[in-house]
Amino acid sequence: MRSRFCLDVRTNTEVLQINCAEKYILTRDLATCTDRKEAYDFLIMSPGAEPLRPLLPGLNSPRVLTLKTMNDMDAINAALNTGNVHKIIVIGGGYRGRS
């Protein structure tokens, strides 16, 4: 995924917190139980066909996007095309989150 699409994919990782003010998420590697802070410009939630939005702080920010419909994808593309995006994080394991 990194060489073909320039994507950094993290499997077996749980999102513990979303901090929209500082634009980072706190994750936990489930294999090693190691916590990690990940910075982002935009955060795309892609949990699958029926988005499950866990009760995490920061989830209601306009910078946190959910992908379920084509309109959602249009909104994501519009955000990406602003020229202000340097790093995004996609969270989810549904077919939209995999290639």
C-alpha cells in the first residue's frame, strides 16, 4: 500500500482518542499494547458499510469525515482539493478502508 498508493496502513490498531484542536489521534497497537500519537490534517472515518462512530472526544469536529455514501466521498474530495491537506488518517476496516 505504501509503494503503490503512498498509504501508511496500520492493522490491529485501536483508536483511543481524537484531539481535533491539536490534530492528532492516540492509537494503541493491539499486538504490543504500545500507545502512539499520530498527527493528521484531515481524519477520514471508514469503518465499513454502516459507520460506527465510537464515543471518542473530538469526533464531532468538521475535520473528522465519515465515508458511507458518494456524497461523503465528494465532501472528502473537496476537503483534499483545498491544498491545505498534507496528512490524513483513515480509520476503519470495511471494504472502503481496504484496497
